[in-house]
Amino acid sequence: MPQVAAGASLTWEETKEVSEYIKHHGILQFINLYKKNKDTRDDEFKWGDEIEYMIVKFDDEEKTAKTLFDSHNLMPKLNRKELVDLERTANRLWSYEYSSYQIESKPGKPYGAPLAEFNKVETNMLRRRVEAREFLKPDESLLTVTSFPRLGCSNFCYPAAKPTPEEGINASLFLPDEAICQGLDRMRAISISVKLRRNQGLSINIPIYRDKNVAVPFREDLVALGSDGKGQREAKDDHVYMDAAGFGLGCCCLQTTLLGRDIIQARELYDQLTAFCPVMVALTAAAPVFRGYLTDVDSRWIVTRDSGDDRTPGERGVEPLKEDETLMRSGRYGAVEWYLSKEGQRYNDLPLEYDKKWLNSLMDNGVDKILAQHIAHLFARDCISILSTQVYIDDEKRSDCFESIQGTTWRSMRFKPPPADSDIGWRVEFRPMDIQITDFENAAAVCFIILLAKIIVHFNLNTLIPLSKVEENMMRAQKRDAVNKEKLWFRKDIMSHATDQPIDQEYGEFSLNEIINGKQGHFIGIIPLINSYIDSCNVDTETRSTIQQFLNLFGGRASGKLLTDAAWMRKQIINHPDYKEDAVVSERINYDLLKSIDLIARGHQPCPDLFGSHLLPKIP
């Protein structure tokens, strides 16, 4: 074992030394969890959410808005309050995120099965926002914005920090190392390991929004920024170029975790919810701007996908494979690549890389082949971050080695076994949504996912289509105005489990409006199914009203009556008096946009384009 400080993250070189040990014991830890919990049953449905925030500093005189590198000062204050205020802890918990301008919150305890629990969600989120704001100065705020519009531009952060293209962790033309979380060693370890394992810097290219005054071709002069002209070589014509993990991992997202009744139901929910990942990417799109430019995408999907790509040139297929390397079709971040239920195997049409020794070890210990292939596929990847105290542990009592790989493989869905020494059961995490600018929208999105899970179980729905089509949907869903302009592959008859016709006859292309609101004689629609389910439940007036407001939001977006956050942001930018039809989001445009977002989120400014006549509660 390398000699490192207790509790410190191993360096990439140290991690490589114990890589096989971590994988071997990670597999053993999963086997122990599986044997202990394979027959566990939880009849009480539970669920929760995770919200990521950006800390922003406004200068009302200079008309600037900057990311505030202050999570390492803010988090201890929030954590101290958790220790002394047990009542509050039961409602709200806080943790670090990847960037030094980000923090994350979640409920202190999970929500339960009754639909009346939906009445608590927005209030809980509002209280989290208010609580964190208690520790901010008057010129600081906490925003739920997916991507900071001018991240990586000059003068984008406070305190001021400059990138170091020739050295440091990022070695970026745009992002200084100070942008990485300064309160948690793990985040820096991930950044270093991704870059070193990849054996070269990251290269992210997002298509530019083609406005009237955008040059043809659009290409920035990046040579003067340094790094031996690397950026100039890697940047594509008509694309916005980025070169650090922070551009993707520094985006904010919204996640929902739900508990399966048992391992079988959790695997079925994992599969059935997979079809809704691209649907929700389109409906929650909230990221039209990257590195100060309007782009031709509305979501963070490509940026986050490419930010977590630690594959070597050989694994990516751009150079010959070296010894012990395997061609890998995707990086650590991406869409689901393997269905876990028995019914899903008919639609597993993507190649799956794994080491047979891990597959055999799992199967020899009673794990069925379907699940064993999923776990072995996770372990085709190396550990990129682990603490010195997490390597040599009791495999019966802890699962740190397993989690070190599971937790750094970011798919649109995550299948989560019960934690060691816990009474929590088998869970599913829904991960692809952009964070929304208001707590109302975030509450609506979270509750919509829970309603999807409930109708999947209640009506025994079948949304399965080939995973290659889901992956194609993800790319369609992140495009500009996908909610109105794109069609997604979706199953034609989600009430049927029949397999008496060819697979390619089971699905077709549907608009988001057809999927969500339905079309008579064509598709039943998700919201009509939810309403039918609600009608079958004994729901009080308040709960029905809450649910209806949430359904109106997504029904309105799918029909085009309401804007997504991305479409609203794009409209604000394009209509700004300083906008020059050149796709550039200036400091003043950025300030005005984020100032409006702050006022809207705190209920001080109505926004009929986003909510219609719905009014948000005012908070300080």
C-alpha cells in the first residue's frame, strides 16, 4: 500500500498500484451485498431528491455576475448547523459538489408512498434555498442554474483566478484549478486521474448557434492562450471548444432516487424508466450557453458526457491498442448500456465490454448472468478516486471499493444495491435531468418521475425499446428546441408485453407532445395515464391540486404552450438590447439574465412564459 496521509485520496499512480486489488475486493463486496440482500423486501415505498446549486456573486454597480469560489467556507457553516439542529437535519442535508462554486442538498429523510407527500417537496426545497442564503452576503445568491453562462471566460469568477494552460490539475486554457472544489480532496483526484488515464487533455466541442453575425466558419483564435496550440488543433469549426472536466462536472443537475419493493422490481424500474431519460432531457432542457456563447444545444448532455471520458487513445479507437487495453465504445458518462430485467434482454442490442474473470466470479457466487454482466461491465473501468482508508477494509462490513467504481461511472440511470450495514433496500437513481431555475419546477420534475414509477407498477407498463434507440434519443433530446422540433423513438403500445411481432415493429417515432399528452387513436399519453391512476386513488383536494400544477407544467412544455428553461434563457439573450446577433453572451447580458433568474426563483418576478399564471412563493 502506498504511504499516504490517513483519509487522503490516493494519487493516480498510487491508485494504479492497487487497481486490481480494488476491483477484486469491489466484486467481493458486491457479492456480499447481493447474498445478504437478494431476498430483502421493502413494502414501504420511499424516495428522495438531490439538488445542485451555484453560488453567484453580483456586482450591481459594475453589472457583473460571477461564480463565487466559496463552497469550502459555506459548507462548514451548513454542516455545523446540522450537528446542533436535529429537527432541521431531519429535513435538509448538505454536501460538497465538484466545483468550488457548487453545493448539493437533499431531504434529511426520504419521502413516503402517499401522494400527499408531494405537497411537501417544493416547501422543503424552498427551505433549503433559504437556509443556505442565511450564510451569504447581500450581493451573493444561490442559483439553480445548469451551466454558468460565462464559465471559462475572462473575469468569470470571484476571487479572480487565472488558468494555467501549461501546468496544474486542469492545464486548461479557460478554467483555473481554483474552480475545482477546495474543500474535498476527492474532486481534485478525479480531475487528475481522468486526465492522466486518458493520457491527454479533454476535448469537448459543442455546435455554435448559427446567428446572423456568426462568422462562417466560426473559429476562435486560441493560439495566444497557450498550451502549444493544442486548443487550436482540437477545436472544430463552428463549435465552442472546452478542455476541462469542470465544464461538464461543474454543471448542476437534478436527481431522483426511489426504492424498489425488492431487487426484481428495482431492476424492472431501472429498465422501464430508461425510456424516459431522453424524454426528460428534452422537457428539463436548461443549458443553452457554454463558455460565453449561445450554442445549438439546450442541455448539458454532451458536455457532461465528454467531461468524464477517461478512455485512452487506444480505448477510444484513435490509436492502436496497447497491451491490456480493450476498445471501449463509451466513456464513464453516458446513456444506459444494459437492461437488467429478464424482459429487457430482448432489447439489449449494444455491445458490452467486461472482463470475464469478474463475470465468472459473480456467477460462481450466485449472481445471475444478466446482473453479473452489468456489474462486470462497471468493473471494465478503473478506479479513479479512492481514499487511503477505503482500500484495505472488511469486505463483509463495508463496500468502499465497489462504490469507488460504481460512484464514478455516471449513466443516465444507476442501479444501487443496499449500502453495507444498512436497512436500505435496492434503489434506482434517475439522473439525466438539467436542474431547473425554480423550486417549483424542480419539485414538479422530481414528483413527475415518482408518478412515472407509480404508473409503471400500477398499469404494468412496458416501455422497452432497443437501447441503441434510447441512445439515439439522448442525442436528439439535447438539441436546440428538441421538445418542439425532434421526434423520439418510443414504444407504440406500452400496455402490451406481447413479443409476437418483430422488434422493429414495436416502436416508432413520436413527438414529445404525443408521448406526454397523448394523441387519440395513436398513443395513450403519459399524463392521461397519470390522471387515470390519480382517479383510482383516494386523493385529497390539496394533493390533487399540487399534482395538477406539476402536470400542467410538463403538459404545457410538451405541447409548446410553455417554454423550457433553455428556450426562455435563449429568448432573454436574443432579445437583450446588447445582443449583437453574434452568439456572444456578454458580461452585461449574463448579469441581467442571472439577475432575472434570481428574482424569479425567489418569487419576486412573474414569468408567464415558464409557468403561465402560476405564482411562486416569495422568499428573502
